[in-house]
Amino acid sequence: MTRAPDEFPPEPAPGQPAIDRPVDAHAAGGAVSGYTVDAFHNGKFFLVQPADTGHRAGMDAMLLAATVPDGASGVLADLGAGAGAAGLAAINRLPGLSAVLIERAPVMADCARRSLALAGNAHLAPRARVIEADVTLQGRQRLAAGLADQAFDYVILNPPFNAGADRKTPDPLKAEAHAMESQDLFERWLRTAAAILKPGGQVSIIARPESMSGILAALGNRFGGVEITPVVPRPGDDAIRILVTAIKGSRARMSLRDRILIHQGAGHVFSNEMNDLGNGRAAWPRRTKNRLPK
Amino acid sequence: MTRAPDEFPPEPAPGQPAIDRPVDAHAAGGAVSGYTVDAFHNGKFFLVQPADTGHRAGMDAMLLAATVPDGASGVLADLGAGAGAAGLAAINRLPGLSAVLIERAPVMADCARRSLALAGNAHLAPRARVIEADVTLQGRQRLAAGLADQAFDYVILNPPFNAGADRKTPDPLKAEAHAMESQDLFERWLRTAAAILKPGGQVSIIARPESMSGILAALGNRFGGVEITPVVPRPGDDAIRILVTAIKGSRARMSLRDRILIHQGAGHVFSNEMNDLGNGRAAWPRRTKNRLPK
């Protein structure tokens, strides 16, 4: 498989097979041809993904999940869940939390369902379900899809990145996942997030820095207390991601937090912080006290 | 004098008097009662400021000036120049550059003129002049004030910070300088910046992180290639400033650069980087190659 150079896989757990090897499938209890079963959180949960196509889940999803604070309870919506990496990472760390994985692409929603059916995910399946729907649905269509108003305590989202002119996307499924980030993508996704969150609920986003303007505009008056964390490969590098959280209905000021550093030293070794965040051993909670709704 | 806790004075130069001591005035050649004459860039230039009132120039202005790259030539506009700290810092480092200091408040414009009259600034005075005008003037009024269309190679701006609910501003002049940052402050200031810059010219802004949304919205389609640098006191702290540059007419993507760290260790000692930037020994040029207009 190929990865874009700025995407980073979870580290192989000590004593666990490396990710992306079909051999994992057997251990996880669900080998199927054409799919891989990849281990996350040091082998604590597994993800079925198409073997050769589509966006691969990795550290982006793990960082996104880390923004849900320790002690969180209630229901989380993972918008554009793909195979469910971020939502499952959140509930794997947080035993009081349930997740609804919302995904439009049938192939990926199918992967999410297959993931929940794995023996290795038996501890998570009772707290997760999949909705195959477009997260930008509005009004009655959204309600009919199962996305009720003010039904969620947390919303996390990892929208498709801009394929852009500088990025080759020869593969159609990958091209869809990296679909063109239209001017109003975040407007449409955050409109849904605002609708389905309880007042005081937290939205979390991982995105490229170039999306900051669109994200801030779409958060607009719906959310406040925006906290942005740059994710930086090595000291002196530009950020390759921003991790954004905000609170529905808050009027608090925006803050810009110090970076998360991905690597330690000049090589590809992860920093301790990144290892802990990526493997569910640590959270990246908001600085301002979270209102944990209800 | 008092400073807000997140403002930082320039370091006293070795062998130079500390800033804010009237004793400096004699050395600089212009002691006047009611004013201080403060040394910047290790005593390479001086600034007349009201002794007890008003916003005091400091590291913000020095960082702003540092965004103008080595080798820059042409004319720079310092919008809302105050006593002229940022503009004079830029031309003190850059012998090929001239500066126009634009300031609305008569007391501060007077300080800027007094600064240019100091013997200690004789090397700068031929390359600087003061325009007493409101930077938000439009149309004929702006032209009549001397702010012609596409006349400048660089524009730097350090708009008044939001006084905000959490900040005491008992002093009226200080209150004006820290005046309420209205929703459209950056819209009005950057409208002028876009009008007076040559195509390909660079605008630089220093502001609080909470202004990011307003800045990005106002940069809008007028500017591109936005580069944002967080300015962070110590590792793990939230940024207290953002340093923003952008290019008029560019369509390049935004980037988020790694932080500038103000302090070294837990105390109040400046980092080497901050010392160099604050004293004109180093620049903070854009990462993407600057088009140096004309």
C-alpha cells in the first residue's frame, strides 16, 4: 500500500504484528480476502480496511480520538468515520462512552460493520453502531438517517483532505476520500455537528493547516472557545495538521496551543507524547475546563 | 510604568541603560520632560514615548519588524505606527528600505516626529517620515493623506489590542491604544494595506491569537500565501501572539509555522532566537520565497 508522505502509521505494538499485514486478520478473528485487519492501540482493537484502495486510517484518527477527555461519557458521533478508526479509538480508551460511526461510502461503512463483527473488537461492539449516511444531509433527511438534534455529547470529524494540485490520486476510492475540499466543506460538516450536539458539547476536528480559515469561518457563531493545536513533525517544521476543538454555544475566546511534536530527533521515531496519544495511553484534553454535558 | 503581564520589554543592551529610564534621553540627544527616550536594537536607535501614558512599544514591534526580509528595499508603511518602533526597527536593520510612519493619535505622531529629531536617530531620519492620519481612511481622503494606491513594497501593522473584559485599562490613552477590537478592525486595516501595497507586496501583522479568525477573514481574497507563526512564552504554554505575513494577490496556501519561543528555561531570560529577533540581529523571513517587488 502507499501512503501520502505526511501520513504516519501507528507504530507496531511490542509483540504485535505490524499494521497492514493480512496476518493480523487471523488474530483478530476475521480474515477476508481483499481486506486487511490492522491493529491499533497496541493491539487493543482492530480495523477492517480495503487492502489496496481507499484512505488508510492512521495517526490522524488517533489524534482526533485523543481530544475526547478522560472521564467522558454519553454518545459520540464520528462524522465521516471511514472504517471507524477514530470513533473506536475513543471508546476503546473511554469505557463510559458510546459511538455512532457515520459514513457515506458503502465500501467504508461495510468495513466499519466488519470491524464491529471482529472477535477482537467484542469488547467494543456493544457500544458502537454504524449509520450509512451522508453527514451533510439536512432537515428531515438528516433526522430520518438517525442524526437527531442535540443527541450527541461529542462530535469528531476528519473530513476528506483536499487532493489538491500537488497530490497524485490515481486511485478512485482514495480520490473520493481525498476529495476536493470545497470552500464550504467545513460549513456543511460543522452545520451538522452543531445541529446534533447538545449545548455545551464538544466538536473536534483534525485537518490541514490550510483549512484553518474555512474551519474558523464555519465554527462562526455556532461554537466558541476554539482551541487549535499545531501538529509539527520536527522542531522548525511547518505544521502538517491542526487539531481543533470547540464548544457549542460557548462565547469564550480562541486560543492557540503549543505544538504536538510527532517525531523525536531527526529520524522517524515517534516522540513519547505522540506514542502515548497514538496508542490510547494519553488524552489531549482541552485546556479550558470541559463542560461534560449531562 | 506598568505593562500588561504578556507584554515584554526589550532587553537592556550590554553597556546600555535599561529602557524606560529618562537617563537615556540625554544619551540620545533629546531629553524632554514628560517623555522617555528608550533604546532599541542594543542602542542602535531610540524612541520618544510618553513617560506615563499610552501603549509602550516593545517586543511586539520588534518581532513585527523582523518579518521584513534581509535585502528588502523600497518603501514600507507602518500602519498605526505609534511612536514608530516597528518602522524604525525595520529601517535600522535594512539600509535599503525607507519607512512611512502612519499614526492617528496626535500625541503618538508627535512622539514619532520627536524620535526622528533625536541625534541618536540621525542615521534613520533621512529614510523616514511621519503621516498623521487614520489608517482606515478611504478613497480621496486616503489619497489626500498621502497613502497612494500601490505605493508601498511592505506594510506592517500592529493594531490596537482588544482591551477586553479581563484587562484593566484605567488610563485613557492606553485605553485608546488597546481600544476595542471591533469585528471589522482587521477588515478596515487590511483594506488599506491591500490598497497601498504593490502587487506581490508583503503585509505583516502581529496580533493576539484570538484575532486569527478576523485576520484570516480580512486577508480573504486580497492576500494569499498566509504564513502564521505562533509566539509562545515557554514550552507547553498557549501562544500569546501570532505573527502573520501574506502576499498581495498570491493564491498560495496558508501555512502554520513552528513557534517562536520567547523565553529560555522557566525564568524571564529571553531565548537566543528572541534576543536576536528583538535586537535586529536576525530576521524572520517568510518560508516561501518572497517576491521582492521591483
